[in-house]
Amino acid sequence: MASSTKTTNPALVGPSSPSLALPPSQFARLQPHAYLLAHLSPPPSSQQQSPLRANGRAPLEFRATSANLGSLSHTNGSAVVRIGDTAAVCGVRAEILHTEDIASWGVSTSSGSRKRRKIISDDDEDIKQEKENDEEDDDYIKNLNLIVPNISLSTGCAPGFIPSAPPSALAQALSHQMLSMLHTTHLIRSEDLQIWHHPPDLNALANEEQGDDAMETESVDQSFTPEAEIKGFWVLYIDVMMISLAGNPFDAAWASVVAALQDTKLPKAWWDIDNDMVLCSDKVSESRKLNLRGFPVSCSYSVFEADAAADWRAVAVPDADENGGVKQTSQQPERWILADPDGFEESLCRERVYMMVDRDDKNGKTKILGMEKNGGLSVGREDLRKLVDISTQRWKHVKTIYDGLH
């Protein structure tokens, strides 16, 4: 019996059936929450033991950071900082503010002029003096608006920013947060921004001309000693432009501001009596850097919850009473704290934690200069203590990067 073979005309065969599996890029767009959850919570059969984010980082791992100083030639100081795909350019421009242009200056410098400092019951004189200096710095810098930060989200930094558009709500919020943290950290000293006038001591000049013998025989009025006075201030205009926005813009903007202030040089300025104005030296060798107070580093975190609707979804569990009823109880969802979130992760997280830390080289202790938590209640005290330790390690890493630039 002959075997028959069935042949099929290739022309009648249609194209191969499409695969039902979605590529990761489409899965992330259609189901972003499930996409990130699949990375952070892999199935037990997977060889991946520890959770990894969609970008390949561990939950508490920061993105790669780089910095460059002196990037702009027409500023007193500038820097470019890149954290992952988020990049910020900062330029510091200094202008002179004459005291005669300050409407309240005559009142503030009258008798009893200087604002009375609060009496601090502290035995340590160094701490007391430091607190007094901080209050005076805040008085001058804050009341006279000597620091003017501005953050602009340039066209092309992200798809949502179009040309010729007014400042977005995000840009205004970032600028306000930047100004608030500059005042809170007391990063800039007011003494670096003051322009003094030291009148010549006529009595000392007369004594030098007359000599020691003449000083013994002829009395010179020593009662009057000229006092130095402030004739002007330097106003620092700090402009930050985000050239690439891929999440966590404030950390990159703040890092660029700190780097640009470290690079800032103010020319030598003095009050000229003959011209009745402030003059500046054009010699670069006579310019001076700012004596910044500390090295604050900003660290931002977001909380990703496995159940996106955990706030309103109740879990029905058997009641313990004899009636056998059920009661509605809430269940703590599984969550992950993500350090330095990118733009994709920020859109999926509501609760956020922000810290501004600095480290004292004398005693090796970490100082928390600012802390803010909003959007939820899942982060507790133990989590905050852990984030402080992580922020300290982040501070050491960023400090090492900045030290390598000098």
C-alpha cells in the first residue's frame, strides 16, 4: 500500500501568527505599576534573589553622579552636575547693592540698630557664637534678599516642556524650595557679601608724622576713632537650568548650586571716597572665594507600594466573635523605598521623603539640616533612621567627587 504525502502550497499559507508576548517597553507603557512590581517582586522560581528596579538598580542605590566646575565663562562661578540622565547647569552672577539704595538701611543702622540677638542659655561659647553668627547671616541675607535663586526647565529637557511657555508650577516650586534651603542651611555667610569702608585713622597718621617725642609733649585727641561701615553688599543671582530631566530634579539642581558656589570668586571691592562709589579690582589674583558653611547634600526617596489602591480597598477576614461575621480591616501592603527615583518611578509613587544632611568633620556626626515627608504614612521612625545612614553614605560619596575637582 503506497503511502501518500500531503503537500501544501506555500502561496496559500498566511503569515506566521503574531506572538502574544509584549515587549518590555510596551508593557511598561500599558501597565507601568505591574511592570515595576514585577521587577521588585520576582516570582519564587526566578533566580533573582534580591529585588531590582526596572533600571537595574537596587532599591536604595543612587544613580551615577558626575560634576564639572567652571563650565561657563561669563559668570562668577558655574558648574554642571549630572545624576543619571538628569543634568543641571548652574551659573552664579554677582551684582553690587549699595546701602543707599536700601530704603530701610538708615533705620536699621541707627542707635539700637542691629537686631537684638536671642540670648542662648548654652555653656559652650563656640556654639553660642556660631548661633549668633547664623542669626546675623539670616538677618542680612534674608531681609535684604541677597540670594536670588531661579530654576528653569528648558525646552527639550523633557517632552512636556514647550517653547515660549510661562514658568511651570514645578519650576516655581523648585525655586521656592531652593531659596528655603539656602536660608535654612546658612550655606552662605553674610560677611562674604559685605563691602566695607574703613575710614583712615587721622590720629594714627598724626602720631606717625609727629614722632614719639612730639607725642609726649603735644596732646593729640584720642577720643575719636573712626568706625568701619558697610557701604554695599554682593547680591548673588543663582540661575539653574535643567538641560535634561529624568526624575529627581531637586537633588541635581542643589548639587549644581553647591558646586557653583564653591567655584564662585568675588572681586576685591572697596568704597572710594573721591568717586563716592564702590570700585572693584580687575585682578583675578585679588579675588576671593566664598567661605561656605559646610557641605550639605540633598537625598530624595520615594515609596512604591505593591497595592496601588491600598487606601480604599478593605480586606475581609473572619471575625473572632461567635456570630461568625466578617469585619473590614486594613492590611499593610508590601512596599519598597526607592532612592533617587527616576521619572518613571516618580509617576508611580505618592509618598516621598526628602533629607538634607551634612557631616561634621570634628566629631564625625551627621547633621540633619532638613527633612520632609509627604504623601503617606508608611515610613516610620526606623525607616527614617535607616535613611539617615544611607544619606550619610551618599554624602561621603558626593564629597569625594567634589574633592576630586579641586
